Amino acid sequence: MSAALPEASAVVQRQLEAYNAHDLPALLACYAEDAVQYEFPDRVLARGRAAIGARMAERFAQTRPQARLRQRSVMGDLVIDQEEITRQGPQGPERSNLVAIYRLRAGLIQEASFVFGGPL
């Protein structure tokens, strides 16, 4: 069952807002229990909600990331975001580009693939 177009965008938006608030429970509520995060195209970063939670908790604690949505495209159960990410690095704030490709199933993120861009 595919998520309806507005629902897919709304779920990804809730996930983005939770990411920026460093609200791990709210972020994980947007993911399916068996969701997978990839570095595009197929390198597994985290498999399952618990592993995604561990990965994100570490990122939140270490780099305090923030994402600014630059563009969003929605096609059925796919949501593609182009984002500008700001993290705290050893020398201060660091900015980079990111493309996130989300595939939803039954109203939750089933797969998230990230294309990590270079510094801005």
C-alpha cells in the first residue's frame, strides 16, 4: 500500500522537523520498524528502527546537525529532498549539500537513501 501524496510529504516533513529539534522519539516515529538507511546507492548505514536511533543519537550528540530544505519533489510514495546541512565541526560550523530519497510504505519511511555532497 503506497502512502498518499500529501501524506508522504507530511511524514517526511515531520521527520525533518524532528531531526532539526534533535527529537529522537519523534524522528523514529516516522520510520517503519524494519526501515533501512543507505548511502546512495546501496551501502547500508543502519537497518531497523533501533539501529537508526543509535546512529542518529550519536550524530545529534557529536555534531548538532541542522537541515534546511532547499527543494522537495513528491511522486507517489517517493519523496526527494535537497537539503543544506550545517554541523558543528572541530573548527566551527560546516555546511554541505545532501539529497535524501525517501520511500514510504503504509505511511512510514521504509527506505532512506542519502547522497552526501561536498562542503559549501
